Amino acid sequence: MFSKVIKWSICLQLLLLVVLPPAMAEEAKRAQPVELAPNAVSSVIIDADSGTVIHDKNKDARLPPASITKIMTMLLIMEALDQGKLKLDEKVRTSEYAASMGGSQIFLEVGEEMTVRDMLKGIAMASGNDASVAMAEKIAGTEQGFVRMMNERAAQLGMKNTHFANPNGLPAENHYSSAYDIALMSKELLKHEEITQYTGLYQDHLRKETPKPFWLVNTNKLVRFYSGADGLKTGYTSEAKFCLSATAKRDNLRVISVVMGEPDTKTRNAEVTRMFDYAFSQYTNHPIYKTGESLGELRIGKGEVPVVPLTATHPYSVLLKKGEAADGIRHEVQLRTDLKAPIAAGDSIGKIVVYKGDQVLTEFALEAPMDMKKAGWWTLTKRTAKRMLFLD
């Protein structure tokens, strides 16, 4: 009897030796992360609303970003428009320095004036190096001043592996970024939803009513050939190779895919397409707020306006794997109670906290939508009197 047990034990061990290795190998194969951009030096996909990383490869590597740099240039233009420092129909004069830019350009002549709207088209669609410098000089006075603004904004966005040396991405010493940092600034740019009116166009004209009309064709061919694609920016130099920060939206889900160091445009577009397909097939999102929905009221101590209504300036949502239950997802708007005027646009005023059960899924920072001035002495005196007389 004992010998039979030994024989059965030996047989079982031999059987396990035969069966387990292939099974373990298959399991290990399934556990390996999918390779979506094998030819890119660096890549990342993020959910544009929450910033959740869906897939990445070497995402923090510092690399030359080429013309993807212009995403930051466009962001500062859009912010200047929001702040009233620029108007879309305002004319921008081209300096001799701006007109001298090589590489991709819209062939601005010295002294030529073009509206901010057309400059944006030239940057977003044709990757105009000359238009980028003209806008930099318009906003900051000098290119150097604008570059300081770019680096300050990058620091505010948490772009830890980025340093800009110019507004257009032409090769320069100490000019670098990473796929993840590019995704971060792309996410911020997309909060200005109107930007896709420029980045999503496939073709248009500049100087349409002049003897020298200029035909624009978007350098990002995905806006024509991939359903839902509407931006954002291509890039190429001999050092950077072929780069792209692309965005697409289907249903409620918008994603951003960034690749750097691709060998050619065909490979670049094919791999970004694969990244999009993967994200849209595997993920969905759970909306928290839509653009324009009320977030409540903000009370400002000693403010010229004591109560400010808040609305969502862009969508808020959380990313979910398809099939994952959204049961138990809830959120709270937590506004600061210690705020006193003056408050500058962009200052922290609170956050949206999203929970699943008792677990925090994510947090969204809330910023002041505008400058909020301190009330004058007479206004504060009248308020105090009303409170004392129970009139307020």
C-alpha cells in the first residue's frame, strides 16, 4: 500500500512538471503589459478629464519635443484671451525677428498684420514658427519674456521634466519635455474647448481676401482619418524625430495620446491609432459634472462681490474599465471657508473629491475663475450696518 502511494506521488509530480510550465508561461504572457507603440522612444495615453494614465512607456524621459512645444504657446494664447488681454479680431504685427523664423511657417512678412484668430490657425494647423514668435512678442513683449511665462506655467502644471527655450520648438540647448508632461499641458489646453475649432480643422485659408491667399492643411492627418480626432499638435526635427500629441473623443470619453521619437509619419499615425483604439475599447467614464453645470456658491470675505456663483468650466469625470460597476460613486464640492479678497484668477479655492464607497477615487482642484477685488471702505461699512440692523 505504501509503495502505491509513493508511485502515485511520483506520477503526480511528473504530471505537474509537464502541465505547469506551459500554463505558467501562458499566465506570464497574459500578465505582460500590451505594447501599443513599440517604435516610439516614449509614449503615454491619459484620460483628458481626470488625467488618469491608461498606458505608458518611458513616459518621463526628457526628450526634444519639436513643435509639440506649441501646445504651451497655444495654452498661453487661450489664457490671455480668457483674461481679456487679447481679442480674436485684434491685429498682431510681425517683427523682423518673427518673420526670420525658418522651418514650418506661414510666411509672415515684416510689418504684416494678422488677427489673433488667423495666427492661431497658422500655429495649430501649419505649425507656423513665425506665427508662434509673433504671438509670443504680442503677449509678453519679447520672446524671452514669453519663454519665462512658458516655464512658469509648466511648473504650475507639475511638468517636472520640461524646460522651454523658445515658443516654437526649433532645436535649442536646454529645450526638452517628456511624453507625460506634454499630456499634462495638452489636458490643460483642452479645458479651452474652443481650441479644437482650430486644431480639428483639416484645411482652411489665410489671407483669403488678398492677392496672396495661403492654403492651410493640418499637419495632423488623424483629424481627417480617425473618427473623433480633433487635435492637437505634431512635431518633427532631425533630433526629435516624429512626435505627436493627439486627442480624440467618443461618447463622453476624451483621451490624449502622446508619442515621441517615432521613425516616420506612417508609423507615428499607426501607433497613435492603436493607442486610441485600445483606450476606447477598454475604458469608459463616469461623468461628475458637465461644462456649465453649477458647482455652488463661493463666499469671499471682504470681497467687492461677497458671493460668486461657480460653474464647471470643463467636464469632470472618472475613468472606469468597461464593465466596471459605477455603483457607490459619489462626490463632494469642498470650497475653502477662509478665503478673503483680493483673490487672483487661478488661485486655489477648493476641490471636488470623488469617492467610491469610503475610498477616495480622485480629486479635482478648483481655481478662482476670475480676479476678485477687495471691497472698499464704504461698501464694507454699509454691509456692517446692514448686519447690525438685521437687514442682510
